[in-house]
Amino acid sequence: MFGQTLYVQWKWNRDFLAFYTAVGFAAPLLILWIALPHLGLTSARELVSVGRVVGITSAVIAVVAGLTVAWHGYGIDDRVGHIYALSLPITRSRALGIRAGAAALILTLPALGVWVGASLAASQVDLPTTLHSYSGSLASRALLAAWLAHACMFALRYSAGRRAQLVLATLVICIGVLGFATEAVPSARGVIMRAGDFVISNPGPFGVLFGRWTLIDV
Amino acid sequence: MTHAISIDGLAYRAGRHFAIRDLRMRVPNGSVYGFLGPNGSGKTTTIRLLLGMLPPADGTITVLGHDVPSGAHHALARIGYVPERLHLYPMLTVDETLRYHASFYARWDVTEAERLRCAFDLRAEQRVGRLSKGEAGKLMMLLALAVRPELLVLDEPTDGLDPVVRRDVLAAVLEYVSTHGATVLVSSHLVHEQERVCDWIGVMDGGRLVAEMPMHAFRSGIKRLRISGAPLLAAATPFGILARRTSAGREEEWVVRDWRDDMTSWFATSDAALREVVDLDLEESFVETLRAAREAGGRAA
């Protein structure tokens, strides 16, 4: 059951997955190839900066991959009115669990692309002894970010259904209003900032997305 | 358990204009139950409710001994379901669809699935999204039959199919039913098709089940009577009057249900003369039943 669901998810999402895996693989190499000619061999600070660009690019790829697979994956059932999924002899919680598990597994592909690309890119650079490359950590973090992004969009899509766009737009407006409130209402700034810090800093729920993403660091 | 499907007091509302209210329905074990009704009468909604796809607002549903929706997944494991439209994943091939479907059913019969695939002339490598309407109908029927169901729920299974494919599909169902003694609930607005295969019938209209009876009772019990000197009030008739229309002179035409031949004597006691008893075919019976139900509904409103 899980194997077949995994296969269906793979077949439904494979174009996106191939794209994100290829981009995840190529991005670190391209960024370093473009940046290296402009760097001095001993410029540790510049190497760290380039490593950060690679890291942030990987983060964006991972998040977008997670969001896309969740959004697109819902479409497979939505276009047939969910009749097939609902007519199968399985509880809804188990069906959703299998679907989420299969998606989590196929999201390892873009992370794998990031790992191989980042490892190859790092091997092209003679790092000073004070610096190290973290391709494995970067890929692991990309995987966690992809899972988190997927989980959020998956929950939104399967709970809100066709109202997901509306819910998403409302969330964006709420964040905008809170951003405006930090400027317009000074007394509320502290509370909003603390709440925001809790959400985006480790060990907050979105900490993995907003921490320090880098391929090369001390 | 004498009924494969048992529904009591079922209520469901979809939007502002459609509701199922206090629906009671019994599908006897081993029967082929024709679920008749015009488009939009609530047949598909009722089917989705009894398969646990929609949550009822009120009432109880029991399917193969399981409460629905709480135990729907247990019931669904023993049900073959063919929806009115293609519901399968379009990017999968026929073979992949069979494997995917099989993975959810412990009762899946690989040999039977392959036999039906060949009999229906479906190519294993063909994509579902590229199947013709007839091929898609055959594939859905194959999936429903290969799970060796105790209950087949068919929602307009032959709607839009050409006569050859329709015959193939119906033949496969009848062969399965005769071999395995399964119960069938088949929804359709194609009355003549139901007449050939069903032994029970339920007529749905405006979210209500307006008639439910054995097919023979429906077919033989509804008659058109030509009467002269008809009484003005006909309250104490031993049969039900579905419609009453004036024809030439003092003659009237009544459409009645629950008719038996020995009821002719009632006219002698009421100073009326029964001129003719006309048999109605299933379609006429269906139309008259609907018309009577709507008139009764209109009067009640």
C-alpha cells in the first residue's frame, strides 16, 4: 500500500522533483564557479560569504520543493473530486499518514541533489585550515526545511481544501498587518517581536528555516 | 443480517436548495436493487453517504453490518464501487492502476482481474487519461469486480456508453452476481435497463425515496384504469390512486398502485364501471410514481 502510494506520488510529482533535484545539484557548483575567479585564495571571509549564498539558495530550493510537492500532490485527488481516495478501504487518518510519508520520502531527492552538488562544489575549493565545508549538514537541513514546508502546506491543503488560497492570502495579510503594527503601534512592538522571534528562532517551530544556512564556515 | 444496506432517518443538506430528509431505505441481501430517479434527485448523494464519503447530518446507515461513516473502511473493503464519472488517476497506466488498487484490497483476485482485462480488451500499458469513455467504464467495472465484492454499488455505470460496451459491462455484472450471489445497488435514470436486471426498485425524487418495492410489484401493481361513472370521492379504495384524469364524457382515467385482479369487484359496489385495465411498462410506472409524489409533495407544501 505504502509502496504503491509512493510510486503514484513519484509519478505525479516527478517533473518537479527532477527539476528541484537538478537545481539543488547545480546551484552550489554554479555559484562557486561564478564566484571563485573573483576570490583570493586566502579570502576566508569571501569564501564564507559565498558559502552563505549557497546555503540560502539551498534553503529556497528545499522550501519551494516542499511547498510544490504538497500543493501539487493535493491536485491529484482534487481533479477527480477526491472520489477515488475516499472510496478506498482505509481510514482517512491512515490515508493521510501514508500520503505524507510518501511525500516526505520523495523529498529526499532534492536534498540528495543539494548534498552531491554541495560536496562536489566544496571539493573544488582549497579551503584555508580555519574553514570547513558542511555539505552533509546543509543537505540534512535542506531536507528538514523541505519536510517542514511540505507539512505546513499539506496541512493547509487537506484541511482547507479549495479554500486553501483564501487561508493562505489571509495569513499573508495577517503577517503584513503585524509588520505594520510593529511600526505604527510602538507599544505592541515588543510583544510582536518576541512572538516573531519565538516562531523563527531555534528551537521555535520555524527555526530550521531562518537559522544560519551555509556551505562553508569556520 | 437480512439487508445489505439499511438506512433510517437519514438527513443531509447540500447548499440551500437540496436536502435529503428522513430517508429510509432497505436493500435486501442478494438482490439487484435498481435505484431510479431523475437527475438531481439525490441518488449519487445517497450513494456517497452510504459509502461514508459524506457525513450525514442525522440518521443511521448500516452497510454489510458496519455502521457508516464510523466503520466505512471495513464496509468498503467488501464493496465494489463504480462512480458516475472517471475517478482514477490519469497519469497511471491500466496495469499501474490495477496494482495500486490491488494494494488496498486483501480480497483482490489477480486472476480475475487479468481475465477481465483481456475480456474488456484493455491494454496494460495504456494511460488511464487516454482511455475512451467506454474503456474507462470497463476499467472501473473491472476494479469493482476484481475485489470480489459482497456488495456492488454502481452509480450510472453505463451512462454515456455505446450499446456494445453497455452490454459487455452489464454482462460482466450479471455473470458475477450469478456466480457469487452478491448484492447490487445500481443507480440509473435508464429505466428500461433497470427493468431487465433488477428485482427490487427504489424511486428517488427531490431527496426523498418515493417508492421502494420488489420489481414484480412495481411492474404488475401499477395500472391505468378506464372507468365510467367514476365516484367523485374515492377515499376507500383498496388500491392507491397515483393520478386521476378526466377523459371523454363521464369517463375517467386512473393510475393506481398495489393493484390486484380481484379488486375489480370494488367498482361494482361504487356504481362505477371498470372499462379497461391497461398494463404500464416500467418507464410509465416510474413517471406516474414521480408525478404522484410531486403532486403529493406540492399539496403538502
